[in-house]
Amino acid sequence: MTGLDASVMLRLMLGQPADQAARAVALLDELSRSGRHAVVSDLVVAEAYFALQHHYDVSKKDAVLTESIGQTTDRTLRNVAVDIAE
């Protein structure tokens, strides 16, 4: 298992900066290919939620969608990463 931090989660959600988002996508691809899982702690979810509101001006309503990420599987995260990459 590989833990993802808030920085990686924000890159996956926002796709910015593009080079860092691409590296985050590559990380998830590598984990998937090797059969490993990505995990996100409750603390990381809270940190991403705070960052979305206070640094990216995302409304509380929109930022709350971040909470579900901590409960997803690596397959769901991979789908998010693929959407960003496209």
C-alpha cells in the first residue's frame, strides 16, 4: 500500500500544475500495474478540503466532494487520474 498526501490528491483533483498532475497520474498507473493500492488518510482528506477552500477558492459545497476520496479504492482514483490526463 502507498499513502497519498494532500499535495498528490490536489494535483489529481485540480490537474495543476500540469507537470505535477502528470506525475501523480503516473504514480497511480504504476501502483495499478504492480497490483498495489493507494490509500488516503482522514487527515489528508481534511487537509485537501481545507486547501480547496482557502487556497483555491472552492466553495464548501464543492470542496465537500473531497471527503469521498478517502473512502475510495485505487481503481476509483485511477479513473479520476485518467479523466484529468485526458
